Amino acid sequence: MEAYLGIDVGSVSTNIVLINRQREVIADLYLRTRGRPIETLQQGLAHLNQEYGRQVKVLAAGTTGSGRYLAGVMVGADVIKNEITAHAVAAAQIVPDVQTVLEIGGQDSKIIIIRNGVVTDFAMNTVCAAGTGSFLDQQAARLGIPITDFGDIAVSSSNPVRIAGRCTVFAESDMIHKQQMGFPIADIINGLCEALVRNYLNNVGKGKEILPPVVFQGGVAANKGIKAAFERALGLPVIIPPYFNVMGAIGAAYLAQEESVRRDGTSFKGFHVAELPYKTGSFECTGCPNSCEIVEILEEGKVIGRWGSRCQRWDNI
């Protein structure tokens, strides 16, 4: 079977998918990165090799996410693209007339405005955690409730408590205050969902024209309470695609397929990279007053990639 590989390496999760020529998902993996992107990626590739290695021929590979360059040099990616492009391409393929993409991950969130199939505007939140999944994880831990139960508990409430959600510290203080006042846990959790949505729309979505169809993707899309809060705030139906938690990887696979049409062959090294030894390091470039920190990755003791410079001095490695 001929397939295309898509990899999305983020701070919270590493997602890997295989799609066929018809852009149907053959396999999808959602793995917790846990601060070890190289080990997690190798673990995912080893699993795919075990399950599909003899059945699948990878025609091209694409990477995206905050660790896209790291993953790209490791696997020999044919295309390395940013998250905005990957998520937009995936959403447009699944919902062809999509006009707004809401994406909330563990450490960042983004909004993508699409008009007539073209990205016309976008915004990202990478500074404050109050509009991301880590905000909910932190409060779930504080309440002693599994994050997987958050959505069901939230939708069981019809009277959400208003909680200050502009800052995680203030939100936690406000939540404790509401608990001490005797409000039901379900109403507090529903209020937390509304606080996240309010923060997202006031910061990431500020000044954006949000038009339907609206697609909600990213790991937080699994939370029914957040989806319901978005629908109440926007007054619009929100679509959650089938593979909402690996959409970045799916987009990377789509882009790899498009790239394979323009080139002869692939740079993909093969699933055996899961067994190779890798090491990362960094040094300070003294070529100019910028003093850039250059990150490098070594495969079997040989440098295969360097990045981090403002100029192109190290880009030829």
C-alpha cells in the first residue's frame, strides 16, 4: 500500500498519521511528548513499523508543529510547514467550505480565517496559558477530577459560575473562592470552560470576523464543555472533525502528498530511524553581535541539522 506520512511534534503531544492516495487515514497516533520529542517520535515510528512496515510504502513525509525541524531532519521530511498552514489545509479538506478554524492545544491556541479556500488572517496565543489546554489540566488537578471527565460534568450544568479567566493564577483564586461559597462543582467546571472560551475570543479571536462553518480542532476539542461554550458565545454551530486531535499531522501528510507530485522520489529515510541513536546540543554563534543560540542534532555522531540563526550561516548543514 502506498502512503504518505504526516508528523506533528508539539510541546504536549506528538501526532503521527499515515494516509493513502485517496487521503483516507490508515493509521493515527496521539502520543504525549512529555519533554522528550526524539524518544516519543521514535516510539511512534517503531509502532508504525511494527504494524504497517511490511504493508506500506511511504511515498513522502511532512512535518509540522513546534518541533517540525527536529522531526524533519530525523525522518528526512520532503516538506516542513508551520502549524497554521497544516491545520488550514486539513480543515479545508474535511470541511471544504470552512471559513473559521479554532484550534486549541496544550500550550498554545490559534485562530485561522479562511475565505474562498485561502488563509486571509490568523492569530496565535503562545504567551499566556489561560486560553490553552494546560489551563484546564491545572484546574482539573486542583479539583481532583480526571480531565477526561471535565466535558461530561460541564454539560450537565445549566448555570455556569462566572470565573475570571484572563489569568490562570486569578482563575484558580476565583475558583477556590466559588468553592468556599458553596457553588456546585459542575457549575464551577462549566464556568471554567466559559472562562477559557472568553479568554480565547478576547485575545486570539479579537478583531477577527468569525463566520460559519466553524471547525474546532486540537486536543481540547475532546471537551464537550468547551464546544458548548463556544456555541453559546458565538451563536453558531461548531463542527468537530473525526480526527480533531491529529489534524496538524493530517495536514502535514496532505502537504507531503502535494510535494511528491512536484519531485521525483522521497527524502524519507524509513522507519528504521526509530532505532538510531540521536543526540541534541547547542552553542552560541560568535559570527556577529546577535550571538544566536544554534541548536544541532546528531545522528550516529554526525551532525544532520542546525537551526536558530537569524542569518543563513548554518542553514546549509
